[in-house]
Amino acid sequence: MASMTEVAGYAYQAGLRNPPKIAMAVAIAMAESGLNPSAHNTKGEDSRGLWQINVRAHPPASLGIGSADALYDPLVNARAMVKISNSGSNWKAWTTWPLRAGAFLPAATAATAVFLASPTTVADQVVGSAQNVADATGVGALTQTVSEAVQTPLKVANWLTEPGTWVRISLFALGGAMIVGGVLIFARPAVSSVAGAAAAVLPAGKVGSLIKGAS
């Protein structure tokens, strides 16, 4: 036998979040099965579990359930209840609603309040609400972008502190210096040739200025 608070928990885990809907689900379970997960009514029907899911009216396959016996699992039964009731918005499939179930509604409402006030449930609601806000505002994507932006300079810093990094940088700088030196060496004959040609056509003073400018 389950308690009303436990049954509220099953309804919550199955997807109901609205307190009045959870309370009504608990009241109906009380009226239908007396909160007995193993309840089985075979009088003109085949109804099983906490919410007495009628497998003739609602075949297990239509509920995404492998077998009728799976309905003896309180959470499986709760999920079937949520699906049949359209997430607690239509209770017409249960003959105990609204009269018999209504008699249990005050106690079911109190039990639902106790369940929703439990630390675990409150934490779950806070996390769920935060996730919904993040999804709606794009905060999750922004957080990822900020994280990547922070990681980039950290990766650069780590790269600079690696022992082999500065060896590679030194070799690169040395190679660049050698290239520049080679260019200057090969350029000097060309400058001399230009100076010689200029000497043939320009006054001596002009040649000297040309050589200084070229060197």
C-alpha cells in the first residue's frame, strides 16, 4: 500500500507539475484502488494498478507499455494515467471522478503540499526552472561561448609554457634571420653593378650619393 504523499510523487515523476492536477490524481487513485499498486478489478473489465488503468479500453501498446502486468509498477501506471488524462486536463475516463474522488480531494491536496515542500522536490523544481529560463533566453549558448572565450587565452598560455614551444620559436627566428642575411648577401653584387653603371653616366658626387642610398 502506498501513501498519498508517495502517490503524489509518482504523479510528479510521470510529468504532472500543477499542484491541483497532482492532488486530483492522488484523489482518483484513492478512489480507484485505495492506493494499492497491485489492485486488479476483473468485474466486467480488466483494470490494474493505482489508477486502475482499463487495458480493454486502453491497450498497453497504445500507452507505450510492453504488457498489462507492467501497470502494477506505480510509475508505469502513473505515466499511463498522465497520457490518458491528457496531462491531468481530462479525468472523464475514471468513473470515480468527480464525486468519489472529490471526497478525498482535501486530504490529497494536503499530501501534495507536503510532497512539493520536500527538499528534494524543491531542488528539482529550481533546477528545472533554471534550465527552462536558460533554454528560453539562450543563456546556455551564451555560457558556452563565454567558456570557450575564457579557454582560448588559457590554451595559449599553456602552449607558451610548454618546454618545446620556445625552442620552436627560437629556431623559427634563427631561420628568418638566415633568410634575411642571405638576401642581403645576394643583393650586394646587384647594388655594385648598379653603382658601376651609374658611374658611367653620372658625375662622381652623384655616384657616391647613389651608393649610400642603395647600401
